[in-house]
Amino acid sequence: MTEQLQEFPTDWTRALAIVAHPDDVEYSAAAAVATWVDEGKEVVYLMASRGECGIDGLDPEKAAPIREREQRESAAVAGVQQVEFLDHPDGLIEYGPALRRDLTLAVRRHRPELVFTLNHHDHWRGVSWNTPDHRNVGRAALDAAADAANRYLFPEEGLEPWEGVRWQAVAGSPYPTHAVDVTWAVERGVRAVLEHATYLQALTDEEPEAYVRGFLGRNLAAAGARFGGRPAVSFEVFHRDPYRVRGGEVHYR
């Protein structure tokens, strides 16, 4: 695919990142988040799980607090101060009303104009299969924008509906449409991933920094080849402005 990527929309001030696990944002979009924060935008992270089953040889009850701590430290590198965790079971997150409810309430609490998530498609650029957690959380995150606008869905918490999500974006998508120039944030993106030190130690036999620089460098270069040669983070972007959701139906303006 050689079509050039468009500039990522800038007409928003608050974003909510909804992903399945600690490190999902870092591997896909930390440099973009750091760029946004430097521009004065507010970003909040929401993890559906604590990643407790992600470190081979480390029991889940011991892994969970480590991964939570490393995620908070990683978020701080990108300038994100607010990180929230749900308690859906790592590896077994199910798409359904319970997940949709939790994500909908988060959107209503934080009232973002942008909601972004990790790749929800079945595959990663056609070369490997995606995991159920990524697929299920990604789809529910995209659905949460419409769910949050419908006052008759999940009203029990007393939160007002939020119709203000203008943009939805998918990091790591095999079908990118837009990109963020991260020229001045590449190093922070690398440092953000490196904060997941315990996870990295179990993930690869390579020297961690060399592994991270290689992985991120390939992705930034691939996006940059379609974005004027600049290091870039790519997203699949959806625009929600043309319609509103009322009573479970889509009404076009």
C-alpha cells in the first residue's frame, strides 16, 4: 500500500486511550501521545486488565502490581498522569455488555473528543493473528463512543450521556489512514517502552534497548515512508461528526 497518510486531526483537546493491557499504548503510540501532550492536549489511559498473565514464569498475583507500576512509570514518560485499570481477566477478556458498560462509563466520566485504541482487526498487517483481548477491547472501545451518547444504555451510574466524541482512532491498524509526526518524540517513545522492564526481560533474549529501538524504528519508518519521510505513528481514523445517536438509532445531520 503506497497511498500517502493524512495529517492526524488536531481539533480536539481531550483523549481517552482504551486498551487491553499495560504496554499496548507504548508499543503502538507512545511517541504520538508524547507529541500531543507537548502540544497541550490531555490524554488519559484506561487498561481493561492489569496484564497479570503476560509474564511467563511469574504468577499472575505477583505480576499484576508490577505491570501496573511499570505502566504508570511508562505513562509518565509520555506526560500522562492519569492511568486507570479495570479488572477484566487478562487473556480472557470477553466482548459483551460488561465490557461495553465499563468502557461507556469511562467515556462519560472523562468526556473525550478523541477515543483511541489498539488494533481490533483479526490480523497484524496480514502477517500474524491478533489476540482475542486486543480484538474484543478494540471493538468495545470503538462502540463505547456511540454507547456513551445513548442515555438509555447503562444509566445506573447517573452519568450524563456524552455525545462529544468526534474522532476515533486505531493504533497499529493494518489499514492506516492518518499519521502523527513524532520527530521530536522518538526518544520518549523508546523510553516509554523500556519502562516495562520486567515484561521486556521475559519477552526477548535480545538486549532490551536494541530490541525496542529495532521494533519501533521499523514501525516509525514504515509509516514515515507514506508521510513525507518523517518518523510517524500511524492510525486508522474515523470521524463521528456527521451523525448523532438517539434512542439506539443513527440520525444523520
